Amino acid sequence: YPLAPVTPLAPLGPSAPLGPPAPPLTFRLGGLSKSAGLPQVKLGWIAAAGPESVVADALRRLEVICDTYLSVSTPVQSAASELIDGGAAVRAAILDRIRRNHAALAQAIPPDSCTELLRSDAGWSAVLRVPSSVPEEHLVLRLLEEDDVLVHPGYFFDFPHEAFLVLSLLPPVSEFDEGVRRVLRRLHG
């Protein structure tokens, strides 16, 4: 798809008003795989916001990509309304579990600990900042091999430095609590 030509900016005079900055082009993504707990049902959507001309151009380009690479199957299209409606109970159950596990994790970390649960606005993972005395990769491998706990190192998510662990908030409550207990035992001895 051809890119739009670059137009050079004219220099501003000393009295040219700058005005408020334009809002950025923003995309919000959604899909049945997450919102209805159906990872094999591929139906997604994009909501775009920003300056009207920029949004219109972005949507034209996205249409080409979607039509070329992201086709939706007929059965999914036919069942979309029912799948979205039926996903409400699944969404509620997922949200309840995420909230419960997040609260349990926050409660389990000792207040005087050098392990910190980072704030998050959404998602179903929790991020722990941990002491960097051992490289993340060694720590996650020890947790897996010796403690039978799977967590992800921060570098999987492009954190700028060590050391972070990323924990899923989706496991069943008893498994999550036991996993957290093992992680904290490994971190704090």
C-alpha cells in the first residue's frame, strides 16, 4: 500500500498561533478470543479515534490489511451476536478471578519486602519488580525446574531493565495461591 507523500512544514512566523495540540491517533482493540474466553474463535474489532482526516486515512489502510490477511469465517460471523451475548458470563467470571487473584497477590507480599507489585490499569497479568541479584532468566528457570511454577521474565515484555516477573492472574484460585507462595519463598528464602 503506497505511503502518503511527506509534505514539508512551512516555517512559523513570530506571531503564528500554535493552538492546542491535536489528539493523537488512537486504536482500541477487542475480540472474542479475550472478551468471551474463546481463544480459537477469531473475530476482532478496532475502534479508532483522533483527528478525522487522520482516522479516515488509517481506516482506509486498515481495511486493505483486514481484507487481505484477517478474514472472518462464515460460522463465526453467523454466530457473532450469540457469542458476544453469551460471553457476558465468561467475562464476569474472568474479571472476578482476576480481581481476586490480584488482591491475594497484593496481600501475600510482605510490606517490608523488596518485591513490589506494579500498578496496572487492565489485563490479566501482574508484574512484580523483584531484586535483581539473579538474572531474570535464571530466576524463572529455577522457579520452573525446582518449584514447578511458570512465570515470564520481564524481558519477554520489553521492560527496559531487570528484574521483573510477569504472572498470569487466570489460574484457578488454589493453584494461583500456591504458585504465589512458591514464588515468594524463592524470592525471600
